[in-house]
Amino acid sequence: MIEAVPPGLIFILGAILIPFLKGKLKQVYILVVPAVAFLDILYLTPGTSWVYNFLGYDLIFCKVDRLSLVVGYIFVIIGFLAILYCLHVKQDGQHIAAFLYV
């Protein structure tokens, strides 16, 4: 089974394709990305962490506990609602900035 990835990485990678999509396909895509991030959070188990050693320092990109799961659910739901609210915006830069912010 593939290990879950940090949900923020899903939003960052999702922002890359936005300028290349147009019309209804772009609208569907920007609604699917938060849904995928939500599903990713559902499969995270407490105690999971992504730690990388860089120049002798431990970089902790994601550490999962019960409280961080609740905060993750809230952020993804709010992100989905914000994206749903701004579907009418035609500028790709606005959607990219929103994905990078979440």
C-alpha cells in the first residue's frame, strides 16, 4: 500500500496544473484537489511523521497526532469551501495562490 503524503503537498502539486486547464475541467479539478487531500487525511494514522535529515538538522514536515488530524480536517474543509466560493474567478493566479496558501 502506498503511504499517505502530507496533505499540504497535495495542494502544492495541485496548483501546478491549474494554468494548463480551462473551463469546466478546471473547475472540477480545483474542487477535486481538496477532496483528495481530505481522503489523504482520512488514511493518516496518529504517530506517522515525515522527518528528513538535512545538514545535520531534522526537518519535520508532518507529524500526525489526534489534534493535528482535527486541524487538518478543518483546514481542508475550509479550503474546499473557499474554493467553491471563488469558482467564478477567471484568473488562474488567484486559484494558484489559494492552493499554495492552504
